Amino acid sequence: SVESKGKYYMDEITISNQQVDIERKSPSLKNDNIMINEVTVVPADDADSYDVTIVPWTCNTEEDDLELLGVLDAEIVGLDTSGMTGFEAYEAKAEYLKTSDSVMFSSDSWGSGTVKIERTQRGTRAMTGTFTISYKDQTIELPVYPTEKSLGP
């Protein structure tokens, strides 16, 4: 077991029993609102299965929710992208991973093997809205995450 503490930027996580060299192409996260605090991978009860826990630094909005993990060079079982351009197929796969809680992947190179990714729990959503504070007959309305500017006169 290797433990490494510190701040790191990871766009790709590989689970393997062998060393895997990764060539970084472009960030997989669409913005920097999503920051991961901790990733834990432990063997699951089923053979050849792992439980992956991803803990973000903050509660995310629905727009910034984490998608299901994908599998490089694999196809999503049940998602037909045959009539799509490469970009349309990429967008369809991304939308599927964002909105689904379970996905099955297959690849011709795996024979009859498949990989199943399942979300067992969604992250806690960020609070939204405003709240009011009253004191001595004065009431102010503040955003749920006040800033120096919103607190100033």
C-alpha cells in the first residue's frame, strides 16, 4: 500500500495490478470548480471488483456533478453511436456518464468480458438561495455563500 499526501492535479485515475504509464492529453474536468480532496480504492466483496470513493473538497452544484468513470477505448453497452460523428459520439457518451448511475462497457479486444461502473451515492449538493439576518429592526438578505463584497455596506 502506497500513501501519498499533498495537493495533486489528476485528470486520469488508473486501477491496475501493473504499472501504467499515462500520457496526459487534456484535462478531463470541464472547469476548476471541481476539486478532489481524496480518492480511495479498495478491493470489493465480489472477485475482480473495486470500490472507488471520490471525495471532493466542496459540495458541487448539479452542473458540476462528477460523471461516472469511463473506460478508455471501450464502448458503452446499449448506446448506439453508429450514425454519429466522432464529436457527437463523444458528447453522447459524456452525457450518458453524467446522467446515469450505472454503465456497462465492452470492447472487442476483451472477448465476452465487460466492465461495470456503478454509482452507489451521489455527492452532496451545494446549498442554493439566500438567507436573511435581522437585528434591531434591520434585515439584510445574503447569498448562501457570502463574500467580502456581499457583507460590506
